[in-house]
Amino acid sequence: MSILSWIDNQRKLKLLNAPKYNNTGSDTSQGLWTRCDHCGVILYIKHLKENQRVCFGCGYHLQMSSTERIESLIDTNTWRPFDETVSPCDPLEFRDQKAYTERLKEAQERTGLQDAVQTGTGLLDGIPVALGVMDFNFMGGSMGSVVGEKITRLIEYATQEGLPVILVCASGGARMQEGILSLMQMAKISAALHVHQNCAKLLYIAVLTSPTTGGVTASFAMLGDLIFAEPKALIGFAGRRVIEQTLQEQLPDDFQTAEYLLHHGLLDLIVPRSFLKQALSETITLYKEAPLKIQGRVPYGERGAITKLREEQVRRLTKSPTKGQYQEFITEFKHLLGVLSNETTEFDPEMFNKALDLACGSNTRLDWLNDKADKCHIRPVFQ
Ligand SMILES: [Zn+2]
């Protein structure tokens, strides 16, 4: 056997062995034991899960699935997921060693998710928040069009409902199988965040976990009003080797770690996992009370129509047999709209928004609506 063919054989063997090794290493749902990626200590999975996947030996934060993350951040029984059925397609009919559709199917079966992010609303220590959690186990947490769309919808919902947004990032970057369609998600999410942060003046916190790289770092991960990270998380844009080869320079050992970035001013806080929920709830509370906080408003063009649920609530009220007790509320709406007085006229969300803007004055639309709804004992949208 020539040396070349021996090397080739070795390479093939390595490739064959690689997925098996990864499965036992990263898919910790199977088996009882796992190994710490950092110090190599053998860990009992049941205890590890109870400890939020933090190594007992060295305190290293192992990867967490999106569901575990949601369980650790959101109060029990308050999670309300969004867009669970939005699933990716294959517009470019991309094929490398495997077809993209096959890769998708495999990842969906393994993780039980449609794509690499879970979004929704829930209570965090009793505070309503909009939360998006990326899942690294789904094709490396790569950002395809579904991830981008779900995050954008979450942000837009939060903007309209006046909720703070928290995005937990864990991603290898944009998804190459969707080409330009995945790259455009960066601009789309950033645009939605601009309205959320700068027009509506609402809070967005990015939580960076290991690893956060590529297009995700280049867009929403670095746009947080506050950027939190987990200890020793790998955060960067291009990989270490690429930078070293381009610059022809040796990089420091702790380059692209959370600690290095905090030292150089890219992050605001490094929070250990066990304190993350507390840190988030305290920050949001503090931010609400901030004396210089100006209330913003969502501009017309960017604002969607009033949510279907609220529209339906108003519509039912006007037809409800017990509408007597809500008379004040209804009269006010009728007065504002002029359209509801005639029951045959269709409900016009645009008129409704314009009327609300007049009525809101300096308050946000949401506060005004919730105030009215509270007075009439209608449950607010967020339960
Ligand atoms: Zn360890």
C-alpha cells in the first residue's frame, strides 16, 4: 500500500468514525454518563441535568437544548410557543454529500423541532417576556429562513404588545444550504430590532452561549441593549484559524472567549447559568424603573393591525348579551371608531389604530388598551 492511499484510507476511517463519536458526545439524551468537554470528568447525566448542565468538576457550562433552556428560564406552565409548525423548505435544491432535505429530516427527527429556534412568550419571575432560544443540536443552530422568520415575528409581536425581548443565541452562523436567503435574515431581524429598540423604546437582551459565531454574531447577537454571556462561551465571527491565517499572526489563547470580549468591551456581563434567570428578571425590573426611560411608539408603517385576539374580544363584546356592564367601554370604542356603531360595518383595524393613536396621547397603545381592558375585566392578551 502506498503512503498516499494509506492516508486516504485513514481519512475515510476518520470520517466514518466521526458521526458516531459526536453522537455519544453531544446527544446526551441517550445513555447515563457523559464527559465534560473541558476537563474530561465523567458526569452522571441525571445529576448534570439537575445542575443545569454545569460540570461539577470545573464549572464549565455544557451545551443545553432549547427545551431545557426554556424550562430553566420560564416559570412553569406559562410558556406559550409561537409558529411551531413553520418548517423549512429547499428553494435552492442544495446538495453536498447529502441533500439538504435529508439533513433537515434527520435533524427534525432527532430534535423534535422544525428548525433551530424556539420562540414564544412566558413569564420570567412573573414578568411577561418574549423569548427566543436557539438550539445548537439542530444543524449547528444555523440561521436559515425559518429561524430568521420566527425571530422576526417574535420581535414584531413583542413590539406591538410592549414586551421585552430575550434571545438566547447558540449558532454556527447563517445556513449555507439556503445561501442568500439565509443571509438576508440578518438584515430582516436587525430591521425588526431597530423598530423594537429605537421607535418603541423597548428592551432587548441578548444572551450569548457557547458557541455564538458567524451571521448571528454579525446581526442580532451584538445588537442587544444589554449583552449577557455565559462563562467561557466561544463568541466570534470568523473562526480562529481563518483569522490567524489571514493576519499571519499568533492570537492570544483566550481569544474569542466571553472573558476576553468582556475585557475588551464587547459584552456587558458574564452570568453563570444558575444566576441567569435572576439576572434577567432584575435587569428588566430595573430597566422599567429607569428614570430617563422615554416611552416610545411604534410607527404606522411598521405596525401591524391590532392582534386578532383583541379584535375578536371587542367584536364579541359588542354582541355579548351582558354588554350592559361593558357599556362604557363599548361606547368609547364606538365613539372612537364611528364604524362599530353600525353593526353591519366591518371592523376596520386601520381605523381602529388611528383612533387609538388619537386616544393614546403620550402613552403607548398597549398601556391604553390594557387599561381599558382592565377596567372592563377583560383578560389582557397576555395571561
Ligand atoms: Zn469539567
